[in-house]
Amino acid sequence: MSSKKRDLRAVGVHFDGDLRRALIDAAAATLDEVGAEGLSLREVARRVGVSHAAPAHHFGDRAGLLTVVATEGFELFMIHMAGALATDPAELVAQLPAIGRAYAEFAERHPGHFGVMFRPALLHASDPDYLAASTAAFEAMHQHIARCQQAGWHPEANTLALASASWSLAHGIAVLRSQGSLGLHYPDADALTGVEAIVATLTEG
């Protein structure tokens, strides 16, 4: 095969399908298995069966690929959380434990995406799509907390601080649970119902 044909293969001209999509999927699968520290453009290309130049052509560098995966992660996160956030106004506060459960469930189902979504040092953190997706995810929580306050839950608290605390609680539970640390101290957290119980201890009353 001529060097020209090899170069074309490298940028996906001869790939049968959507090469960019295949590379993203391969990156997510690699992250699921070995985490961000174990991901390389060469390994992603190997999984897809293309030249190691193909990921660089589509994403620029490793951080560019991880940025796309993280952005997609927030989009998937929003879809996953929609059911927990869409509640009857009378059940807003009662739904907070379910939101915590949904958060932990997402981390369980999408460990690769979850593992890079909140690590801007690994990404092109100023990427407009990433910023928009991550901001939208936090804003969904922010708006829900504001509605909870309107329903009488900590009405005098600073809404941004309360939303940040709620986000931190859900995220901390998900991370500690995924790493196996939380289960050492609170075995019920191994089950998603246990996550709900943890959040409920701080939201009830």
C-alpha cells in the first residue's frame, strides 16, 4: 500500500462508518476499563483498527478527545437525571434522595464518562461545548434547589451555596461509592437504595 493510501486511512477516508463516533466510543470503553490514566490515542486507534494518526486528526490531542467524551458525559448525565428532576411541585424536597440515587447510578453505568467529566485539568476546559454542557448540568440542580426553597426547604439559605452543597453531597457519595470506600463504612451504600437513605438523612425534617 502506498504511503498516500496509508495517510488517507489515518484520517478515516477508508473507514467503513463514522470514524469520529467510533473513536469516541472506543475512548469511552477504554476509560471504563482503565481510567483516564490508562488512555492513549494509540490504544484508542488500535481498538478501532485505524492508524494512530486518526484520533489526532479528529480531536487534536489526548485532551481534545477527553474533552469530547466529557462533554458527551454531561449530555448523557442530563438525560439520565431528567426523570429524577421532573417531579410534581409538591414532591420537590422528597425527590432529593432520588436525585442522589440517580447521580450514583449514572456513575455506576458510565464510569468512563464520569471519570473525566469533573477533571478539567485533563481537558480543554475552555472548550465552549464542554463549558455549556457542564454549566447546564449544574444549572439543572441549581434550579431544582431554588424550587425546593420556594416550597419551604431552607428558604433563607443562599441558593447558590445550597445548590453547591447538594451537588457536592451527591458527587461525593457517587465517587466514594465507585471507589469502594463508602461501602467500608456504610455497607448499605453498595445498593442504590442505600444512597437514597444517606441523602434522606440530610433532607428530611
